[in-house]
Amino acid sequence: METILAATVAIFFAVSIYLILSKHIIRILLGVAIFSNAVNLTIFTAGRVVREVPPIIPVELDTPDRLTANPLPQALILTAIVISFSIFAFLLVLAFRAYQELGTDDTDGMRVAEPEGEDLPPLGY
Amino acid sequence: MAIEPGHAVDLSGAMVLAPTTPADWLVVGPVAIPIVTGAILLMARHETRLHASLAVVGLLATLLCNIGLLARVLDQGPLVMTMGRWLPPFGISFAADALGASLALVATLVAVVCAFFATADIGAVGRRYGFYPFMMLMMAGVGGSFLTGDIFNLYVWFEVFLISSFGLLVLGSQHRQLDGATKYAILNLVGTTLFLTATALLYGTFGTLNMADIARKADGVRESAPLTTLAVLYLLAFGMKAAAFPVNFWLPASYHTPRIVTAALFGGVLTKVGIYALLRTLVMLFPPELELLSGLIAWIAAATMVIGIMGALAQTDLRRVLGFVVISGVGVMLAGLALGTSEGLAGTVFYAFHSMIVMTALYLLAGVMNGLGGSYSLSKLSGLYATNPLVAAFALLLILAAAGLPPASGLWPKVMLVRASLDSGQPWLAFAILATGLLTTLALGRVFILAIWRPRVAAGPKVPASPLLGYVALTALSLPVVVMGLYPDPIIAVAERAADAILNAPAYIGTVFPEGAAQ
């Protein structure tokens, strides 16, 4: 199971890095979304995979009586999902606004903040 | 808690049963107060006239709490509180040591001044769009990053201040802001996601996220675990946050686009959180790996400081000059990390204090100069000495500070770092620090010559903005600059305590796990 998950994580990372290297914001954003899912799967796999044993301690015991699934990675992933989802939503709106205002989603064309061929500072007076 | 009668559970192995003392709340205050203030400001979002005063009051309360926390930490050693009264490592620990508490104090000081200055810089529209709530939530994230003792919690605080900083950055929705914010947001998100990747692998290796727990278990797994990989991933992720060369290009693309007070807050505070996280992870958790990487970090440090300041030499826009000066300061701080010695790290910490205050002051000064001269461009800004000699005085002091010349605060951390480099047998790093000082003098000296000494070449605004508020803010920031420059002993002592706090991991572990027994 870990091998399959590890291979999936590898594919996710490869796809996301390929997309992030693109020039177009929308492809970069898709890459970022896959990137955060790749990390979520990494957390899940790193927390060890145990099948179908809920982490519930029987009433009369103080500790679980057998190996149970690890609940912590799921808490971590939930946190990470909430964060990455909200930031992704923000980025989508930002990218759309930038596309509306700047008329391009090509990062080579987005040179408003750093214009090309700016004058050098005066060398004397 | 539904415990059936008759089945007594011994909770002493999992929870703190003694009541929490009031002093323990100090460690949560620097985070809780800004969050609560931010929430109140959000609820009062229609009452924008109240925003500035509420934010200043909230930040002053945070500042008091930070002062109390630092005093207690310096007096009695690190202060630990675990949420939900769990025993570490079960709950999320907040652990304030001299490093985190002192940086949180300086960051809050800078934020108070920025909140005050913003009353002039941020108009009713900016307040309506939530400048102050974003600022308070950002400071909560920064405070949480400095004080948490849990590495996943550190990631959460990073995201808290990151998303608040997005809000601050696009406030105004000008074209250049959207452009800058897009680059800032995407590259920073990639950086923090890398941080999360490293944390996932770290959790897979250690099975714990409590930093003290990781530090004490590291020696046991070093033979079999990929700790060097983790250290490199953290170096890359936090290097991106700190704007270290060659992953610093988001900073000059964005820091000159927002309102000047936002730029001041970012330039002062945010990159230092990256430096702090590098110190915390590499020095405290992975010292042998840091030793392995120190040659690489030394090159990164030298490249960051020299290339950063050469970027500043090529800029016409004053704010872009300052953006590159921020980067070169990051390089100087990384030099201490590369050395890894007590004196080098103390130099880094002192430089972080100095850089937070001076960079914020320089950005605010740029705002004042723009208000008087009507431009940020060095080809138009001129003649300020004739009209406002006080601006010239502030500019001279802050330029001396940034360049590391007496009598200002930049001198002593550079002295410490240069001496530490020479002691470690790396004279070239000392040379890079000194050369950066010379180039900073040139880059900012030219700003002084053109903007202040040069006779007026272009008409300024018909009614120059009143610089009174700016003078007050600059005075508040210049005082610590002069005091740290003339009387550095107490600051050096704090910086040395901070360096010892991360170098001496057993003491930190002992505070989090008092008996050293809980597994």
C-alpha cells in the first residue's frame, strides 16, 4: 500500500512541478493545487497506513489494545486542506483580477510592477 | 469528559493537573491579544474611525505582554505552556525562549509605530477594506511563529501571516499591486508548501511534531533517517521566506507596490520570520546537518548580501532600492547561521533586531520623502534639505545605521559577525560583509545626495503632506537605533542569551519535558 501511495505522491509532485514551471498563471495555479494535494498525500503516507482499525480505546482500558490507524495525520491533513483551499480560492480571484486589469495571464507580459528598460538613477547633478 | 463512575483514570501521565498560573498566560498573550483585537476590528468593520485607535491600543497591550514575557524569560529561562493542559508532546506547546521572545518584542514595537503612522497613510477607503484587521492578524501570525514550540503549528502561523499579508498587499487594487501580489502570493505559497512537505517527512521520521521532542530524538535516528534531506528542504523553504539568493525574486517584485506603511511592516518583519525559522530548525534541531551545510550557507549568504546590494545600486525608485537593501541584510544574517558559532549567531540575532527597526524606519522615511517631494523616483526627488532639514537628519542617521557605521545600531552586529568570521577562519565572509557595508553606503549615500542635497529639479506637490506624524514615527524608531549604537551592551547580552537558547538544546528540552521521562 505504501509503495502505491508513494508512487502516486511522486506522480503528483512531477505533474505539479511541470505545471508550476509554466508561463501562464492559470497553469501555475493548477500546479499549486496539485502540489498541496501531493503534500497532503505525503503526510498521510508518512503517518503509516493501517487499514480499518479505528483509534478508539475500549472503555475499560487506558490504551488501545491493538495497532490502530493513526488519527494525527488526518488532523494535520484537514488543517492543511483548509489552509490550501482558502489560499487557492484567494489566488484564483487574484489571478482573475490580474487578468482583467493587466489583460494577460502570461508572466512574461506582467511587467507593470517592474517595467522593462527603466532609466538608471542619475549619476550626478 | 465522560468518565464513568467506578472507573478511575489516572490523568497525571497525560495532563497537567495543577492550575495554570497567571504568569503562564504571558506566553499566549502576544498571539491572543492581536487575534482578539483583529476579530473585534472585523466586527466593527463599519466603524472605521475607531479602527486606528483600537489597533494601536491592541498592539500596545501586545507590546506590554511581550515586555513582560521577555523579562520573565531572561529572568527564569524559557516559558512553556501546552494547550488544553495536555503534557507535551500530546498538545501543542508554546515555548518562549530568549530568541523568540526578543524577536516578538521588536516586531511588535515596529508594528506599533506602523499602526500609528498608518493613521496618516491609510485613508477611509483603506480602513474600510480592512487594513487594520489584516495588520492585527498578521502580527498574530508573526507572534505565533516566534513563540510556538511545535513545527506544524509554526506552519499554521506562517500561513496566518501569509494570507493576511496578501490582503495588505493588494489593498488599493492598483495594476502594479495586482502584478506584484500575484508573484508574491504564488512564490510564497510554494515556499510554505515546501515547508509542509519537509514537515510531513519529518513527522514520518520522528512521529512527533514537538520541536523539543524532535531535538531529543534526533540523535537516536540520525544513523537511519534522512535528516540531511530534511535540513536541506527546510533551508530551501525558509530561505524562500527569508528572501535568500537565488530564491529571492518575489521580494523586489512586490515590496515596492503596496502602501508605504505596508511595505515598511513587511520589510521590517516578514523576512526575519524566515531567518528565525532557519535558526530554530537548523541550529536547534539539526546541528550536525547544519555543520554539513555551512559551506553552502556561507556562499548563499555572501551571494545574497553582495547581489542584493548591487541590485539596490541599479534602482531609480526609492522603494525598490530599499527592497534590495532588505535582501542584502538577509545575507548578513545568514552569515551568522553559516558560522554557527555562539558569537556568529548572537551577531545574527542582534542584526535581526537592528534590521527590523532600521528597515521599517527607512520605508517610513521614504513615505515622508514622497509626501514632501511628490515622488519616489530618484530622478525627481530633490531639494529636501532646503525645505525640511529634519528629514535630512533622520535620513543621515538611518543610512549610517543600514551601512553599519557609528554611531548607529548597524555597527555592533557587523563587528560581531566579522570577528566571528575571522575567528572561524573564513576571512572571505568577513570581507563580503565589509564590502556590502561599503556598497550600502554608496547606494544609500546616493539617495541622500540626490534626494536631499541636490537643489530642487522638479516641482514638488503644491501642498506637501504634513510630515509631523512621520517625524513622530521616525523619532520613535530612531531612538532605539541610537541607543543600540551608543550603548549596545544590554542588547548584546540579550542576543547572546538568544544564541545560547538555540545552541543549548538540552536546556530547552529540559524546560519542555521537566522530568525528561515522558515518552
